[in-house]
Amino acid sequence: GTGQRKALGRPDLVVVADGAGSPTRNSLNIEFLEASEPRVYLGGQVNQPLHDADGGYAKVATLEGKELRHYMATGHKKYPQTWVSVEADSTVRNLSPEERTAYLAERASLVMEKRIKPEDIGWGAGQITVVQNRRAEKTAAGNNVILIGDSARTGSVWQSGGLNLALTSDIHNLMKV
């Protein structure tokens, strides 16, 4: 009300979840202890509902009888759009945006089990994302910084909610302190 601010003093605890490229972790020179091989994904919003889905997502598709993992469609048949993410190899980085969209449409057809045309893909068309699991060598610095969530580790989006699991585990561990 009066426009004056009080100094809060030195905090007893700083909890940081500021991303896989955490500036906090980097400024404290905390390195990643281990890292998985990076995986490249293409994603985009398909302007079609998820075929015959009561809800949830599909994770596995097949191409020429071969099971493909890490193909995901998230949506519901009552909604007009579906988010699709498909694993690709690094060569997709050399494709034009139109070629990436065509690539995504072909693979979206597999996971959504219906014909998806490039023009069906709207927002995020052919967006490239690199996913890599990593774990920091430590999760604390000094007596007042604790790294949680993706600042300390990244988790696969395909396993148990990935980052949500990491964040939930970290919060549970903090409750023990």
C-alpha cells in the first residue's frame, strides 16, 4: 500500500526448477553426470480428432510390419485436434519445413490410424525437438540451493510422465528434510 518494499534478507532455502539448460546449475558449475543419446522428434497439431479413442494417447505404430516406438498422438475423439510427436533420425534437420510436415503427416497417419495430409497439420508443423535424459552430478550447492525437476535431471517423456515424475520425486524428498 505505501509503495515501500521490505528487504526479505537471505533465504534459508532456494528451490530451482529452471530447465534442462538451467542457468542456476550452470552458474554453480554443476555438470551432468550422465546423459543418454539424444533423440530427435517431429511434432505438430493435427486438425483431426484421435481415431476411435475414448481418451488418452497411443504410443506404438507399425510400418511395414515393424513396430515403431516413440510415436505418440495425444487427444480425444470429441476434440477436433490431436498433438502428434514422432521419433525421427537427425537427417530431418536437413529437410525443408514443407518436407518435415509431409514426413510428420505420413507418420501421423500410422499412429492415428487414418489418412493425415500435410494440410491437416497446423500449429507446430514439423517442429523439431531433441530429447535427452540427463542427471546432474549433485542436486545441492552450499547450504541454501537445491536443484529439483529438470534443472537436476531430465526424464523421458515416454516413461512414467518423465519430468512430472522427477519433480514429484524431488518434492517428496524435500519433505523429508
